[in-house]
Amino acid sequence: MKHRGRVWKFGDHIDTDVIIPARYLTTTSPEILAAHCLEDADPTFAKKVKAGDIIVAGENFGCGSSREHAPIAIKTAGIACVIARSFARIFYRNAFNMGLSIYESEDLWDRISDGQKIEVDSGRGTIRIINSNADLMRIQPIPPFMQELINDGGLMKHLSKKRS
């Protein structure tokens, strides 16, 4: 799978309450959640994000509560994938369950600026900064079963497909 898009850069320990503030948890509408995605970190994010854009973050992205609203908000906002140095384990699992592609990279955060464009090739396990002479960076491979969840659109769609 390949992703190509603009980078939205965030720091370490972006918790689920920053991804989707608790005041919006009275709804399960993916569109409403997306409209408020990351607004406490960047009030312009939801209005400016374009389909195919990519979030790049530091350590422990998605820490905090176990709410599934966070990956739903990110995915519905149009984000193609999230690349971080590391993910909170519950967010990691929820992202796959919701069909959001996520990758770990130790190197990218230090080498990228907000607004740059990158290309992620999960099949080759590489990230390339577009219009840059930077070397290819590596991403951690996704286990095949987890890639099936992403390809099928999340856990529930995967299970429905297996039952058919």
C-alpha cells in the first residue's frame, strides 16, 4: 500500500483527549468527530486537512483513554496514515480495528517539517520525502494479519468478509 500526502507534524504524548476532545464524545457520528479532530492541538486542522494527508508524531501517540473515537476521527478527517516513533498500545490496536493505517519510524520526526510531502510504501517498508535528497527511511513492517484488517477497512468489515 502506498500513501502520498502533506505532513501534519505533532509532538510527543498526543493523547486521545487531544485527538478528539471529550466534549464531543456525546456523538458517534464519524463526520462530527472528524470536524473536531485535533482542534485543541491545532484549531485549523479539521478545516485544512485534505484526503490523503499524513500525521507524523513523536513518542506515545494516542496515549490516554481507550476510546475508539480517536482513530475514527482521524480516518474520517481524511488522514491516510499516522507515522509515529511509537504508539500507545490501546490506540495501536484500535487504529487497526477501525482500519486506520499506522506505522512506526524512529527517524522521520527529526527529518521532516510540517507541510512537507512524503510518500509511504508499506510494501517496501520505506518513507521518502518528496522533493528532497534525503535517504529513504524505514518503517516497521505491519504483520500480515494486521494488514488484512487495514485492507478490509477494519475489524468488523474483516469479520463480515470472512463470514461471507
